[in-house]
Amino acid sequence: MMKRLLVSIILASIVFFAGPLRDAQFDKAEARFTLQPNIVLIYTDDLGYGDVSAYGATKIKTPNIDRLAKEGLRFTDGHAAAATCTPSRYALMTGEYAWRKKGTGVLPGDASLIIEPGRTTLPSLLQKAGYQTGVVGKWHLGLGPKGGPDWNGEIKPGPNELGFGYSFIMAATGDRVPTVYLENRRVVGLDPADPIRVDYSQKIGDWPTGRENPGQLKMHPSHGHDMTIVNGVSRIGFMTGGKSALWKDEDMADLYTAKAVSFLERNKTQPFFLFFATHDPHVPRMPHSRFVGKSGMGPRGDAILQADWCTGELLNALDRLKLTRNTLVIFTSDNGPVVDDGYKDDAVEKLGGHKPAGALRGGKYSNFEAGTRVPFIVRWPGRVKPGVSNALVSQVDFLASLAAFTDQKLGDADAPDSFNVLPALLGQSKAGRESLVEQASVLSLRAGAWKYIEPAKGPKIQKNTNTETGNDPDGQLYNLAGDLGETNNLAARHPDRAKAMAARLQQIRQNARSRP
Ligand code: NG6
Ligand code: CA
């Protein structure tokens, strides 16, 4: 009897104290998270300034991205560092303008890693601050040592050597071989008896190609993209082997999302940084069947709906895990939009009145604003006041800004072009950078509302993609304050300003860094 009473008393006190104890831990956790909030960077591929309803699109609805915009700060002058993928990602990761370094243009799928392990990168910086770091999705920064990766062995250096504790990636793009996923240095699902071989200079193995076997295609190229066929789509580059590891394009977004959500679940009790790099709406646009036909705009529009869905899944996961308030979410894109990027996917025919670049001129590959000015949203409930910011900010600034965010000092050699624009990103200041270099076929300098585009050789319209390149043999000068669409070249009217901006650009180029 006495023993039973004693047990009851002990049990009762456990129940009594356990409640408050749990609360205290919860409070403690909250306090820690308040100091060190999680960071989720959602990085879409080729999503244009005008592709999102929060940015004015009316022909397509992106409710999940719009939710971010409604709950966060929407930037109207936020930039990728370049008008194509690899240089943008290089700058995002290193805080260095990619044009400073040779070999940072759009990479083939078998390129070696272009960032030196050991240098300060966005993930290594956050890892040092105690974050669990992960990348899921498109990589396109090369893999392995000089000479390229060993697809059948341990693939390094790569993201895991640059500061990502976890990686689930595609090597390059959906339209480049090898069409397989890598998880932490290994090709996923590879059968060693069927090794992967990749060649970008000549055909390897006996797999069909788009050029020789067009009858086997479910999507035909419009330009390029006529090499090895995988999953009914001919790609850039030749491959053979790795049959059990080949991806199915239609399942890619679901898989990336699942991998990203499990990363969030695994790390919910500690600060984390997730770099979620979607493949959508890059070519080949092969969304899951549940999105097919849903935009009325063909695969490009459907792939945008899919990217929006992925965004929503991540936001829902944060809600479900009760992490929303402690998580800084940044949403942006690696470069501007392109309609025909090499496949006959009805994007041109079904565009209708949709304007992927919104009111901006140009698009992916272009020196005009739509090359680099992209959707750019920051959400941190309770800390970042929802609204709109016109501050000039760039993805090259993430490194210095998140260094400030995590109370870390950059070394002299670190992130040479990254400005701390944290006050602008958090909406505490209306001002971002005063000036910014934009990279496409040549460099442009933004100084406030003024934009100077260097003299550029080459056609005014890129034939295959039908992009307005912004190339002109003479330097161009625009005042975006009254001429966002860059239609009124003021170089002849303001020769002194054009000259001064050209000189300043030259100076930034010659100095090893532009960071204050
Ligand atoms: C181009 C490809 C284009 C796309 C781009 C890279 C051809 C004809 N065009 O060379 O389809 O893959 O490279 O896009 O091959 S990016 O977003 O990764 O920079
Ligand atoms: Ca891109």
C-alpha cells in the first residue's frame, strides 16, 4: 500500500514537473532560435521578373510565392549576379563577381568544381556559425578535381567540400548529361556493373541520339540538344551506362521537394541553412502530369506552377514543424526568363499575353535589366515588416549580409564583391547598394537609377532564343527612373556621365575587390 502511494506520488510529481520543464526547454529553444534563425534560400532557375503574380503577372497565378510576398518584403530591384546560371551561382556562393575568374561561364555537365575548397563560401560561413547546411537541387558549379568527376566512384570535391553537410543534387542542368542524381558524393542508385561514361566532345556508347533517332523523342529540340536521348528527351552531351540511376524528369520536382522537407525535419531542433535550387522552369520543361495543361501556357507555364507548388510545400513544412517564425526565407531566381531555350515545347506558341520579363527589357543572356533583375523576396515573420522595397540588392551580397546576420567577420580575402545589405534585406533601411555590376555578354554598371552598358559586339537579337541581347557597339546609358524598359539611350545626350560610369566600371574591374 505504502509502496503504491509512493509510486503514485513520484509519478504525479513527474507529470507535474515535466510540463513546466518542457515549456522551459521550449522557451530556451525559442531564445536560441531567436538568436540564430534558420535560413531557407529558394533558388529558381530562369524564373523571370514578370513570371510571378506578386510581380504583376496576370496570366499565371503563383499563390505560394505570392504568400511569401504578402508575408514578407518584395524587392523590385533585386538581382542575380549574372544573366546565366553558373556565374550567378558562383557569385552567390563566393561573394565574388564571376567575371573576375576565368572558367565561370555556363559549364558542361562533366566540368570540374570551379570553387576552391577552403575558401569562404555561403555554406561554409554558416557552417562555422553552427548551422546544419544542405543543398538540394541544381548545382552547376562543376564537380571533382581537374579533369572532371569520377561518376562511378567518390565524387569530390563538390558541395560537401564547400560547406554543405548534406547534398542531393544534379550535376549541371536537366538538359545536360549525366542525367542522374548525386547524394553526398555518390551517384544515387548506380549499379557498379553498369558504369556511367560521359563525353562532351564525341559520341560514347551506343545509346540513341536526337540527331540520329528523332523518332524516339517525346520532346524535340529547337536548337542544340540533339545528343544522347534519356527519357525520350535528347540532351547536351553524350552518355552511356548508369541505367538504374537515370532520373525521370517528371518526378524531379517531387523528389527534390521530398529531400528538402526531410532535411527540414531532420534538423528542426538546430539552426539550419537549406539551399533549395529548383530546376523549374529551366528546359527541358517536363513537369509532373498533375501540372500538365494547368497553366494554359504549355510546359513552361506548367513548370512555373510546379516551382510555385514546391515553394508551397516548403512553407507548409515550416508551418507544420513550427519553424516559420524562426526562419528567414529568401526566394529568388538565378537569371531572367527565356521562352525558347532549345526545345519545341510550345512556350512561344502558347505565351499569349504573358510577359515573362514584366515591364523590363531583355531576358536570360541579356545585358538589359531582365537578364539579372529577378523576383526577390525576404520573409521573416515578426522581424521583417511585409511590404515592398526598392533597394538595389544582389545575390552576391548574401555572403556579407549573412555574415552580419550571424555576427561573423569576413577575412580580407573573403567575398570581395559582397556588400552587407542586411539592413535593406530586413527592411530596416530603404537603401541597398549605391552601385552594382551586372554581367551578361558584357558588363553593365548600375549607379542608382542610372545604367551604363559597355560596348558589345554581337547581334542585337540572339537568333535561337529571340532574346534582345542589349549588344551595341557603342556604350549605352539609361535612366531607369523614368525609363525602366531601357528604350531611351542617353549616351549621346550625357556623354560625361557615360564616360564617368565607363571609367568607374573599369576601376572596379581592375581592383581585386569592390567591397568596402
Ligand atoms: C545554353 C543552352 C540552354 C541552357 C543554357 C544554360 C543550347 C543551345 N542552349 O547553352 O538550353 O541550357 O545553356 O542555362 O545548348 S543556365 O540557366 O543553366 O545558365
Ligand atoms: Ca538559369
